[in-house]
Amino acid sequence: MAACTTFRLSEDSFVEPDFIFFRKSDGLAALRPETALLAVEVADTSLRWDLGRKALVYAHFAIPELWVIDAAREVTHVHAAPGLEGYWSVRAVPATERVASSVVPGLSMMLSEIERF
């Protein structure tokens, strides 16, 4: 499942991802770092923050996968393998290449296929 919500990471830490994916069986009420699978941030003016400090926060709380979508350049930055120092794997995927989640079965997208409004 996916939700747009304030995501409480601890008693005194929270983030507001554009989307957070979790197992339907866990439910939104049980959402915490241990049950989160994938966070998605869509960035325009916040790109530097989302790729920097915010990505470090997600990694510190061991969120398995983070996608930061650069809306201006139409690139998805796929982060995997979280650690205390950040994500060990970060790759930039162009709009014409399909991105598939390694933790959410069946979830994939290609930015060039998304209709613009």
C-alpha cells in the first residue's frame, strides 16, 4: 500500500514523504521505520534537501529504499542499502528508463510514461 502522510520515525523525528509504501497487512496504523518499504520524494525546489539531509535521515532510520524524483530534470535518484552514513547505492535513472522497486513487488514506473498536466 502507499500513503501520503506524516511519517513518524521516532518520538521526536518525522518526515513528510510524498509517498510511503508499506505492506497492506501491516496497515497504516502500524507504520514505523521497521514496516516502511519505500519512500518517494518528488522534488522541484527541495531537490538539494531531499538528496542530502533528508536522504541521510531515511538511511539512518533504515528505510530500505528511497526514490527522489527530480521533477525539473526528469531523473529518478534511486537509493538502496541504507546505513548510518547514508545509502550505499545511489543511481540516477533517466526518464526513459524503467525504475523497479527492489522491495515493493510489482512496483515500477517510467517517468516518460507519466502524463503531464
